[in-house]
Amino acid sequence: MRNEMIKLKSEHEIGLMREAGKILAEVHNRLSEIIEPGISTLEIDRRGEEWIREFGCIPSFLNYEGYPASICVSIDDEVVHGIPKENVILREGDIVSLDAGVIYQGYHSDAARTHAVGRISEENQRLIEVTRQSFFEGIKYAVAGNHLYDISAAIQKYVEKNGFSIVRDLVGHGIGSHLHEEPQIPNFKPRFRRGPLLKPGMTLAIEPMVNAGDWPVWFLDDDWTVVTQDGENSAHYENTIYIRPNGEPEILSL
Ligand code: MF3
Ligand code: CO
């Protein structure tokens, strides 16, 4: 993949993406407070959409390639892209991943969090924490002059060291005036390649998806929901980041 195809953002564009990121962070904070046993996944989507619009944003996932909701809600062995439903109710002991994107004045942010529903097992707690921390291990390498797959390798290494596996069939992505821009960002190190050179002005959505068991996944017949093949749980953590003029990363969606 050639670097010239990655769009570098101006300070003005970054200002809009910062606002998009700040709003999305607040939406996630509010969503985290309504996660409890008994709530339906559709209710989560409704509340999320309401708050996104309240902030003057557009939910970017709604109708994206036909996706029917604003928030992806994925429970336990669902990896990503679960579709909210009135009759799907969170239960004590579940883990639930919420993925959301907003558009503010034409610019996108994209972020995901995984939450505990009530009291969860220690192993589930560890899965959530390792997934989150793998993102932070990755962005230590999100510095101008490094190569993209330095980030990928750091995420993979941390996850595997902790006995979990990284999903291979889904990746992170560039982001900006579109939800998905170049480059693709694997959370594992592709063999023999370092990936594009990281440069100031790049904006990236880095999103490790971590399985408690093995990495293979199925795509369900609803065309969206991704589940683990072995039925073990999966967690997701994502932020939109920016590489500053000084070469250092800034997290826009925290
Ligand atoms: N974070 C996910 C992604 O980057 C969310 C997309 S879900 C969709 O692909 F509904 F918009 F497709
Ligand atoms: Co994304």
C-alpha cells in the first residue's frame, strides 16, 4: 500500500475531528452508565442515537452499507457489529462491546468500549483489561518515523503474551471525512512488511478485537454479526488518534 494514498489532515480538519472525538467520548461515558442487567440492546442504541443527535452530530454507522443502527452492540462471543434488538436483554455476567461513530461538520470519529454487565468472572475482567491495554501498548509506537505495523506488532505481542488471540479478519482503518480511509490497520504483524511510514497529520482508528480462545470468526447470516468460531468471549477497544506535527500521537476520542 502506498503512503501517498493516506490523506494527511490540516489543523482545521483536526479541530473538527477533535470535536467529533470529544463528543463521542462523552456519548460512550453516558452509555457506560446505562449498562446493567435487564436493558435491551435496542434501548442502548436508542439512547446512544439520541445523545449523538443532541450534540449536533450524525451517527455514522446508521445505514452504513445497510447497517440498521447507530451503535453496534456485541455480547460475549459476538466480536463486533452485533445488531441491537428489542428482545436481546443484557444479563448479569455478560460482557458487552459498544462501538459507535459520529460525524461532526463532515468529520468522523470512531470508538469502542467493552463493559461488564453487573458482576463478571475474573477471566472476563482480564479479557476486557488486556484488550484495552493492548491499544495503549500499540499507540506507544504511533510516532512519526515508525511504520504502521510497529503498532500492529505491539498489540499482537501484548495480547498473545497474556494468553489471548487477535482477530485476523477485521482491522482498523484511517478515518477523516470518511469513516473508512486508507490505510488498513491490522492488529497483528503481516509477514515481511513494515507497512506505510507514519507521518504527522495522519488520523487512524486503532481497534484491537481480542478473543479469549482462538482467533477464527464466523460472519452470521444477518450479514453483520461476527462471532468467535469456538464460542469463547471476545472484547473490543477502539479510539481515533492523530499524529501531531511534533510526531507524537494524540487520542481524539478520550
Ligand atoms: N468500528 C467499526 C468499523 O470501523 C464500525 C463499523 S460498523 C458499521 O468498521 F455499521 F458502520 F458498519
Ligand atoms: Co472502526
